[in-house]
Amino acid sequence: MITATRILPAGTWSGTPSDTLALERDDRHRRRLVMRCVDKTVFLLDLKEAAVMKDGDALELEDGRLILVQAVPERLLEITAASPADLIRIAWHLGNRHLPAQFLGDRLRIRYDHVIEDMLKGLGATVTPTLAAFDPEGGAYGHGETHGHDHDHGEHEYAHEHGPERHHHEHGEAGVHHHHEHAHGDDCGCGHDHSHDDAHRHDHAHGHSHKHE
């Protein structure tokens, strides 16, 4: 199978692409995967490390053909504020919730979420639903996602194809809320007594409760 081993950033390449790869944002963060284009060209994306393909980029195939990367419009919220200071404060709240956000000068874009929409309006933001390509800001360490989620799943991805006929993945409200489990010690400050005396210790290693004399 023919392979593509490098991404040519938008503006750095010329010529007529032989086919188009249309993907949503999450499907554009890849390392190694069989890809199917709009006009049925099939190739193996085989990058040295996971990277984000942005709208207007091109993938160069071994035989010199170019594949245009096209961002599929997604359901987003466009956010504006009364002043730059207000927009910075709003951006801080979004970052505090680990939400991928796209910065467009005097406005922001995030994935649609009605709970976050209500929060933003409570902060004084003007929020407008829109359908557009989504290219959020990369993480501070270059992971391409503010929450560090890497979509490179290893060699087993070779068996899957992404493109117009791929399975559609819903990224609903649960996708932006992170659940954290906390280990509680004898005094965790959570209002519960987690201490056990010798007569009531429980061994959970095998799912059984044993009383110790």
C-alpha cells in the first residue's frame, strides 16, 4: 500500500492535489492509519510521531501525488466579549475546564455544549452557535490538544480506515467533563471517616470481607 510520511503545511505547497481527505478535528490528529479519500484514494499515513493535520495542509504520497486535507465543519460555539480583558477571563475559565479552544483574534470557538454555553452567558459572553472547521490551539507541550489526549492508538490502527465512510463518533457533553477519582486516606477532609480499627478492617483484594480478631 502506498504511504504518506509527511505533512506539508498550508501555504508551503503548490500544484493540484489528486484527491481530498475530509476529516473532523479528532480524526486529524494521527500517526499511523489507513486513510480513504473523497475520490476513493486509499493510503497509509505513516508519520514518525502523532501530529495534527490542519485545513489546507497536504499529505505527500510516495509517488509525489498530493492529498489535500479538508476540515469537516463541526457544531461549535463562537464566543465574543465586551473587552479583551473579558475575553481573557473567559479563556481562563475554558482552560480551567480543559476545553480545546480555537483563538481567532477577537473571538474564541469551542465545541458545542449547552452547559458550557449557559456558563459563558453567565460570565457576560456573547455566544453564537456556528458550523465551521475546528482547529483548536495546541497544548503547551505540542500535543495538539489542551487536555493532552493522544489519538495515536498504535499499530492496530492499520486495520481501520478513516474518511467519508468512517464510523461517526459523537463527542457530546460527556466529552468535555473529566471525572477524577480521589484516593482517601484516614483523614481526607471530605467529611467521612475512612479509618478502620483492628476489629473492622476489610480486605478488598478478592472482593470478600474478612473480620480480624
